[in-house]
Amino acid sequence: MTEAGARVRTGGCAIAIMAKASAPGRTKTRLAPQLSFDEAAALNTAFLQDMAAKLGKAGASAPIAPYVAYGPPGSEPFFRSVLPGDVALTPIWGPHFGDCLWRTTLALLEAGHESACVLNADSPTLPAAYLSECALKLAEPGDRAVLGPSTDGGYYILGLKQTHKHMFADIAWSTERVAEQTRERAREIGLAIHELPDWYDVDDAESLRFLLADLGLARGETRKGADRAEATAELLRRLDREAGLIARLGAVTAAGIEGAQI
């Protein structure tokens, strides 16, 4: 399942970041034209690094095995160059997102983990405590799912203890209906769901403005800590210093972030 050289711990909760190798013009393209293709690809890399850091932090308080389920085929060298060595890589690639999520979950459970989660790569400020809570809830007796809803109607994480393929069936992927339809699939098979707090992902100019404000960068501040997305913040500061990113985006104000729902 994993590429050669990856170190895999069986048992516990496997959490796989669903990731695409950074390539100008092929990753984070919805951020154009506000960002150049090169800038968007660099942001994709920073997001991956921050998400991997969160798995590492969460693993200090819960039994988590960190993975990246990646594509396209042949891009393992990219991921090995930007991720910590304790993150296992598993190649997952295909035209249908739901099938990729299902095959990742199945592969992790078949590898011997007690539970498996698929995690987005677009929430660099996601609190690591949410990932710990997810793993600990899945470790409790009884079958259940754990769902982390996104503020756009999708989800940032879905965790399962058994191979419930129905959880990925008939979902309108990339729409605001994904989380609710996932709840419906769980109700149809009588599967209990533990829900984590909502969080946001970053996939367009509006959510990037929100991220800038959340990190304090729109106000010239600097925040530290793993939950503050250090790789992402460093890159955004550099892009602002060298290419006027904040002015280019017209970033939201402090009042805007305080009134927003995340």
C-alpha cells in the first residue's frame, strides 16, 4: 500500500491527508488570477506542511498514524522532499473524488489500523485538538463515524471504524450538500456520528482573505504555534513583502474576521 521507505505503524487511528503534488497551473487554480500559478503551487506546499505538522501535534495526545494519500502517480519524490519522514505515503489517484476517499479508507483499514480518516489539505489553521478528538472518539467501543463539517457545506475530515462504502455513495462532491448528504448516508445504515466543530478550508480568493485575517497578517501581526499555520504564514508574509499580496487581495479587516463564522 505504501511507497518504499515509509515507516508505518499499524493499529490506532490512521489519518490520511488527501493531497495533490504542487505543480504550477495544476494545483489551487481557483486562487488565480489573484495568485499566480507559481504562488498557488507554493501555497499548496505550505498547506501540506502545516497539515502534516498538525498530525504530528495531535499524535502526542492520541494514537494517530499519519499518512498522505497522494497523486498524481510518480510524485512520491515531491512529497518526500517537503514532508516529515514519519508520514507514510500511499498512492491514490483517479477521476472520481468519492472513489479516492473510499479507496483510501479501505486501504488504511486493510493495513491493520483500527480506524481510518480522510482529511483535507486545505485547512492549515485547523486546531490539532480536533484531530486528537477524532482519533479518541473512534477508539471508544462501538461502531461510529466522526465528521468534521466545513463551513462551505463539505467536510474537512471523515473517520470510520469499518468499511462502510455507503458513506461515499451518491454524494454531490464539491458542493455545499456534501456534509448533509454524508449524514443522510449514515442514517440510512444506522451509523452513529460524532460531529467535531465546524472549520473552514481555503480554496478561493474569499477564503484566502479570511485566512490572512485569521492569521493576523491583514493587520500586520504575527502569530505563533502549530495551530497558527507557520509554514503558510511565513509564505504569505513573504508574498506580501515581495509582491504586495494583501493589497492585491484587498484582505478583510479585523472587524470582518471577528464577525465571521468559522
